[in-house]
Amino acid sequence: MSAVSAVPPAPRQVGWLDLAAVIRLNRLCFPDPYSVSRFAGFLLTPRCYILAVGPASDLRGYVVVSHQTCPAPPRLVAEVTSIATHPDARRQGVARLLLNEVCQREAAAGIGQLYLQVAVSNLAAQTLYASLGFVRDRRLPKYYQSGEDAWLMVRALEPETRPD
Ligand SMILES: CC(C)(COP(=O)(O)OP(=O)(O)OC[C@H]1O[C@@H](n2cnc3c(N)ncnc32)[C@H](O)[C@@H]1OP(=O)(O)O)[C@@H](O)C(=O)NCCC(=O)NCCS
């Protein structure tokens, strides 16, 4: 990774040309990374998208967002499916920038709720999410392959939501 400037560049939408860089960062950041086909599926799924900070040659972070239909009352909600920041670019506001952009996009699209799952041991990510208004909804026993539990965290989105 090149020398990092103080202000991260604005998030941009990832397409096929940049997908390999996102997959590399996912592998660098997680012990149980997603497969190439899963990432390809994100780009092929309607309403699913990937945002990134930095060019493919110097990718600082990414977030994958997908959507689910909740049955009662019937509504579409958004999920932060994966988010990571390059180890050399952490604590510089990259993840906050990505999540604020997601909140703004989803609120503008009329989505009322954003949710995610986070390992109970991942205090860095939980601190990040709490700082952005996510609250714990419930504990998901043995959510991960390792057997670890997850917290389901949710944030309500209002039409007037603006970046923090
Ligand atoms: C969690 C992660 C995405 C945070 O990315 P980041 O770009 O470093 O986060 P930011 O710089 O935007 O941090 C914003 C706020 O989150 C909190 N935070 C982030 N990292 C933290 C840490 N290691 N310890 C405590 N708080 C932390 C802080 O409140 C921080 O604000 P501050 O720096 O002004 O104190 C990053 O550590 C990462 O990629 N981890 C590995 C992958 C992962 O765990 N992803 C989440 C899976 S649910």
C-alpha cells in the first residue's frame, strides 16, 4: 500500500474490473474469506453492490451491501454483508466513510433499516457500529463456522439521514 493521505478518497462503486482487488483485501482481512463465486454473485444480484475507497492498486477498504425482504410487515431491509479496511489504513475513518455512504444511499432509496452480524469477540467492529448508531438486537448462537456467536446489530434509517 502506498503512503496514505489524511483524508480518504470518496467511496466509489466497484465493478468487475476492480473485483480482484476486493477479493484480495477480503482474504487479507478474514480467516474465512468468501469464494470468488460468492463475490461474483454480489455483482450479479439486483440491488446488491460493493463500494470501495481507493483505486484497485491501493484499495483501502470495501463494503458489500445486499437486501432482504422481511415478512412482517413486508419490507425491504439492507444488510452490510462484509466490510473491511486494509490493515495499513485502519483508524483513518475509511469504514466510517463507507458506512455513512451506505446509510445515505439506502435512506435515499427509502430503505428503513440497515443490519449486520458481528462476532461477539470483534470489539473493534462493534465500537465502530455503535459509534454510527447501530444497536444490538439479539445474540445469534454459533453463527460462525468456528462456533462463535454473533451480535445482530441494527440501525434505523430515516429519509432525512445524512452522513455523520
Ligand atoms: C472493523 C474495521 C472495518 C474498522 O475499520 P477502520 O477503517 O479502521 O475504522 P474507522 O477508522 O472508520 O473507525 C471509526 C471508529 O470505529 C471505532 N474503531 C475502529 N477500529 C477500532 C479499534 N481497533 N478499536 C476500538 N475502536 C475502533 C472507533 O470509534 C473509530 O473512531 P476513532 O478512530 O475516531 O476513535 C477494521 O478494523 C477491519 O477491517 N477489521 C477486520 C475485518 C472486520 O472485522 N470487519 C468487520 C466484520 S463484522
